[in-house]
Amino acid sequence: MATEVSNSSYIRKTALFDFHVALGGKIVEFAGWALPLQYHSILEEAKYVRNGTGIFDISHMGEIFVRGKDRVGFLEFLTTNSIEDLPEGKMRYALCCNREGGILDDIMVYNLGSSFMCVANAANTDAIFMHFLTQSKGFRVDIEDRSREIALLSLQGKDAEPLCARLFQRDFSHRYFMETEKFKLNGADIIISRSGYTGEDGFEIYTDNMTARVLWHAITSNEELKAMPCGLGARDILRLEMGYTLYGVDINVSTTPFEASLEWAVDMHKEFLGKEALLKQEQERVGYKKAGFIMVDKGFARHGYRVFSEEGVLIGEVRSGAYSPNLDTFIGTVFVRAEELKNGKPLYIEIRDKKYKAGIEAFPFIQPKVRRKELA
Amino acid sequence: MRAEDLMFSTTHEWAFVSGDTATIGITDHAQKELGDIVFIEMPEAGRKLTLGEGFGTIESTKAASQLYAPLSGMVIETNNAVTRSPELVNQDPYDKGWLIKIKLANKDEVAKLMDFPQYSASLE
């Protein structure tokens, strides 16, 4: 979780660190990186992304490239989702599991043609890179961790497309959600995808550190199309409003995809590391599952708070919890006994020795505005 | 109220003493440290507080913080505006963001509090 930055020399900084400081960003430590939690107000930033356009520096994420003849088969084996039918120019959400079916990380896999780019969480980048290296025996693949040289900006909101069009002098109107493009800008390599972690229309821009600085400056000083710098605090609220998973909070290495309610990201028709364990779990019952909740009684349910059934039985715990300024209510995720999610009864969350009523609700809590291709 | 007219505790609450009653809130320093305030748990009217006793919780996006009574007394009023709009405490901590009013039990306790210059100095 985010903490105040100490003077540890182990803290890493993104290429845009001085910009965040100059903007008055409140710098905290997250997964070994110094990043802005907020610039002015977490709540204002989270509201602004859904009513305007925000920009996030998420350069702490990891980018692992997989090249070579066997790259498709390799990633097909190491991830739960189908990679074989992921066409060039598209990206997909996938899980990397261990042999026990526990999730090592949730990643985005980009098919860039001669290579795949796997985007991992900052805290798991080294582990995923090592995992890929260890598992590469017998596969003709080349694995490269290019995280240090790649910066990542996320532009999310209603003006994301016109801003990108103006910035890159390119037309993105035919680029749909989860599609990617690569091109050069004044000699610099850019990978862009119409994607994001907010549920708004948006673009994620991968480039070298120097170019990222130029782009950030251009985007944040554009007079006609405004993009407001937003921090980690707002980012967490936005993803939670959509029900997107946060590794380390909602799930961890002992959570299986079924427990994480991520069945949709698992293709049980193919062979992959962890499948045997998941087959077993499919046959027996899944004991615990992640679900979304909205508070009925007004109270702030936080990570680790205990969850009880209507009968007063302890059935699980809160994983994510936040105040949603876009819904004006308290929301979150719980990890509870699976059968408690089927009876339609409310949950009771213990906040400082008192029980507060909450209702299980299906995600997303906000209507997504991502730009999907119209299905004919 | 202005900060200059208030008395301060070491736990960043302020008190405005007027006759037998005191209005209590948290300081600008406290609201800055907390960040966006999203929820405030207030005591009920009639509750008796002792100096230093926890009288409620103030929750921000980051964490829940205890509120400590800077003076002893009985709660006579809580600020409904702040219960409805907790962000008032961020916006105007010394005036519109007041939390509770109490009937003082012991006026001698006021002398134990810091004045504004002393409190400001303590923050350095």
C-alpha cells in the first residue's frame, strides 16, 4: 500500500518525477517507486476523469518482451487466456498462474507482430520476468525486461482521442478498445493502445523516457484540450468503480482465477501451467469468491475488515474499499464464502466493533464508455 | 472563527471558548495530513467527554483517525452540515468545518491548551 517516502536509496523514480513535484504532487511510495498519490484532491481527480480528461504517469509498470519462434506457444502455456487467437494489433487481459493455480500476476498481453509485450504490475515485474526465464526451457524464445527504458502514460476521458490525434498527428477514429498501434514520432518509437484502467475511453502510450517527458508537457499545457494530471489515489477509485482487479489487494498468489471471479479470463480448452489444479477446483466447489459490494449503511469498509452473514457468522473479509465520489457512496470488494453470494442476503461489515449493512452488487458500478466496435 | 482566536491541543484539535461552551474542530494542519475527508463519526448529544478521550472518528480516503476531546464537557450539538458534507472540514476547518459543541465541565482546562502562535511553532 502507499506510504510516505523515506530517504531510502531503493526508491525508484519515473522519468517524470520532477514534473510531479513541480505540480505539487503528494509523493508516496508504491511498490518501491516514488509516485504522486494526488496533486490536489483525490476525489476531484476521480470525478474529473469521468467528466473531463485525466493523465496518469504509470511508468512503474513493467514491460516484458517475448520474441522468437515459439513465442505464441510459450505464452499460451504461461497464461490462462487464449494467446493463439490474439491477432497482431490487439491486446488481451490474462493471468499467469503457478502450478497450484494461484495467480502470480494479472497482465496485459500485446501482440506486436514479431514480439509480444507483456505488461505486468510494478510489484510483480521482476517475479514475472524470472518466472518467464525459468519456464522458457524447451521453448525457442528470447525474453527481455525493457521496463527501465519504457515510460507509460495513460490518458483517460472524453478528450483522449482528439488529444492523441493532435499530439501524434494521426487519426485514431478507427482504433477500437483493446487495439494497438505502433509508429514513430520524430524518430521515437511509440506503442499506443486504446485501453485503460478506468472504464473511460482512453489511450495508453508507451515510449522512451525522454519522449514521455515531451508528451506529458505537451498534454498538460494544451490550452484547448485540457488533460488534468491525476494520481494513484484517483486511479484506485476509478478502477474499483469498474470492478477491475488490483493485485496485492483483491487477489494474491494464493487466489485462483475462479476465486477471483476471473473465469472469463481462463480458457479451459487449452493446456497451461496451473490448469490441473484449476480442473480440480472446478470439480470440487470453489470455497471462497471475490464479489463487489455497495454500502447500505453509511460507513467506510476498508481492507481486512471482517464480513458477517445476516446470521452473524464470520464469512470473509473486505479486500478493496473506497469512497466513490462518482456514485457518492462507499464501495468495495469482499472475499467471502461462495455460497453466501447466492442467497440474495445482505452482508454485514464490521467497522470499529459495529456492524454495517452492505449489498452484493455486480460490477461495473459505472457504465463503461470504452469504444467498442459495433457488432454488426 | 479565525485561527488566531482559538486554543489548540497537541493532537491537532482546536477549541473556541465562549462563556460556558466550547466549539471544537480539527486544525488546518490536520485536514491537510488527512487528505480528502469522506466520513465523520460524531458522538451523540448528551455524551460526557473527558479531556483526551476519543470522541469520534474522521475518515479520509487514506485512513481513519481518532478525534480527541481537547476539553472535558457534555456534547450539546454536532454539526449536521459536516455530517452531510465532510469535505467542509477540508475547505474551512476553523469555521464552517466545526465538529461539536460542548458544555464545559472545567474551565481551568483551557489554560492547558496552546494559543495559535504556540501551536504554529509546535508544527515546525
